[in-house]
Amino acid sequence: MKLKDAISLLLPAGIEQTTPQQWADLGSGEYLFTHALATLLAPRSRIYAVDKIAMPPEKGEVDILPVKADFVADELPLEALDGILMANSLHYVADKPAFLKKTAAFFRKQPLYIVVEYDTEVPVPVWVPYPVSYAKLEALAAKMGYNRVQRLGSYESLYGGTMYAAVIQG
């Protein structure tokens, strides 16, 4: 996937761009979706890029600040967030309701998640151990009491199958 593809998946989320925001990218990897998110945020925004392998920080119109941590198992030093991006990372979370409850405490106001996942319910050992299809994501969000779940778009993966982007808001 190229940066322009990642931007296209996130763009329909309609992120407010007039004031600086603080976001976290959980499972940020090599920053592909972190960079895509950065293009959608107002100048002076910050993205905390959380991953087991920390990449270098990036200073620019939007600062990217690495946090070396296992986003599932570790306590995270996050607070007053405007949003959380989880691109190809929610499928590493076994207990999704407990995880969403834990991360809901990180938000400044109401929770806003952007999720990018494979639209499958078939596990792939190591790579997609706990898949979350869009239908499962809708059911999870309803169970957790979130009032908005919206599919933003899809992308045909080079590794087979379809990826989707969705927003969860409550």
C-alpha cells in the first residue's frame, strides 16, 4: 500500500482540521498510516506513535512522537486524545471489549477510533490472530454503546482479501 492509498482510506473520516489535535496510532509500525493521518490534521497537532519497535521522532507541521510499548499489554502514557488510529492492529487484541474500555479513558472528550482491518473472520496465525471483520466491528461497537460506526472505504490487499477503514464514535 502506498501513502496515497492510506490517505484515501482515512479521508472520509472527516477529521476536524481547524485546531491542533492529539492522536495516538496504536501499532504504528513504519508510520504509513501515521503519515496518512498527519496529512489530515491541523498544523501543530501531535501523533503518539505506539509500537514495540520505536521509529525516530519526526518534527514538522504535525509532530510524530514515538512511544515504545506493547499497546495491548503495557500501560500507556496517553491522555487528552482527540482520536486513536488502529491500522492493522486491532486484530492483535484478543479481548477487544476490555481493550476499548481501557483506551476510552485516554480521550479528551468522546471516543473517536479509526480502524483499518482485514474484512475476514478467518485467523491467520502470527499475522491476524484475532480477526475483526466489519460485521464483527459493528457488533462490538454496539455492545460497547458507541453510537456511530461507519465504513469509510475499502482496499484490495496485495496479500489477498479486502481491507476496510471504519470510524467508531461514542
